[in-house]
Amino acid sequence: MRTTTRNITAIVLMVLAVLLGSGAMLGSAAARLADTPGPLQGILGPLASDPELRRVLPGTLGTELAARITAQTAVPQILAGPLENAIATAGGALLDDPSFRPAWDATIEATRADFTARLRAAKDPGAENPEGVEQVTLHLDIAPLLGSGYRTLHASLQGSALGAVLPEAIPTTPVVLDTGWPRADQLPTATLDNWLSLARGWVWMLGGAVPAAAAGMLLATRSARPWALLAGGAAALLLGTATRLWVGSLGSAGTEDRAASLQTLVTDRLVAGVAGEFGAATTILVIGGIVVVLAGAGWAWLASRTADDGPRG
């Protein structure tokens, strides 16, 4: 193999190794986020004690509770006012009840499982699967919170006239609040599906990165090895920077004018959490890329100095 061809192939292999290694790091984070409960619980779980959630959640729960109660039970007009007040009180009291945190955790997991299930279904669009031609967004299922809130309400009304007309329980069917995220103009469902399928193969990417890097360094001639290293470092730096900027832009557009609600609160925290999940990988890429670029440049400089200082005439 000619020297020039060897060196070009070596540089290509080094860049490929960086792409595979980066894909492994980012893919591992994406697969954990989509397929395991832990990361999303870590992102949204702390909202259980967030003052903003305490401000917006009682109103959302109160609206949904009133709708379910009146749909199931004919509440006398004379008790409509007391029921409204009791629901408002119960919504606030739920946040201090020991049952709230487990209900909130159940809501987070139900939301994750529902999103990934609808995303998988979108791969096979058809007449019986309208989700396949629509943008799949995150649906917040607050049914566990409603069940817990109703138990708090019912317990507070024991022995009263209002408590006597209320049912023992309300239906546990899903109560879906659409967050509208991710948006089709930022992350289309087809693109997200393809990326997640690729991300789940992160182990294979990691397995390919090591031999690609080793082959690149072995194939390059001695004088070209610093440049192969320099190319790999530059690729890592550019990829890490681009990924960080892209992830950071996912929730930025149109957020200024949105009214405060449970959906926007969850979406904003989720976008920030997703950026954090990928932040470690992008930081490694950026810092590692800078270090490798400097190392490659230093190596190339030393090699040139050595060549210049070689024996003369």
C-alpha cells in the first residue's frame, strides 16, 4: 500500500474510532434514559418538593378530580360549593401526604413507559395505528396522583353529608396531559426512533472504536501518527461541541410566552435533565478532544524539530 494511501486510511480510521466511541457514550445515556426508570426518576423526582409544583399541581388535580366525581356521581346542587372547596383543600393537602411521593414516582414511570411504547408503535404505521403518522410527544399520566388525591379527599369528608354521596373510589383510567415535547420541528418522531435504535447498539459501537483506533495508529507511518491523533482529537472536539449546542437548543424555542402549568414545568425540567444526562459525555468529548489536539500538535512539532535537527551534509 502506498504511503499516502496508508496515512489517509489511518486518519479515516481514527475519525471513525472517535465517532464510534462518541456514539457509544451518547447512545448509552440515551438508552438508559428511554429504557430504564432510574434516569427519569432522577430528573423529575425532585419536583415532588419543588415550590413551583406545589403552586400549579393542586389546580390541575382539582379540575380533573371535579370532572371525574361529577361524571360518576350526581352531586346535589347544594353540595357543589362545599365539594369545590373540599377538592381545593385536598389538592393542597396531598402534597404533604406520605402517599404523594410514591404516587409522583408512579406517574413518572407511567409517563416513561407510555412514551417508549408509543414510540415503538410508531415504527409500524398503519390504518389501525394513527400514532405512526403523528409526532409522538410525552404524555403526563396523572392517574396515580388523582387516585391518591381522591383518597385524601374521601378521608377528609368521612362522616359528612358530602362524604356520604361520594363513591368509595374513582376510575383509575389514564388521565393524559400532553406536554407537546419533543416538537416535530426539533426532533421528529422518525428521527428519534432511528437514533434510539442506533443508541441501543452502543456496546457494539464501543467494541468497534478500540480496534479502529489501534488499526489507525498502527497503519499510519511514523511521521503521520501525530496527524492521525490530531484528526481524532479535532473530531471529538467538534462532535462534543455540536452535540452540546444541539441538546441545549431542544427546549429553548417558544418558552418565553408559555403560561405556567404542570406540563410546562415538567417539560422544562425534563429538557434541562436530558441536557445534564448528555452533559458528562459531551464534556468528556470536548476536554478529551482539546487534550488530544494539543498532544497531536505537540507531537507533530517535536517530530518536525527532530527532522530539522537531523544530520546534515
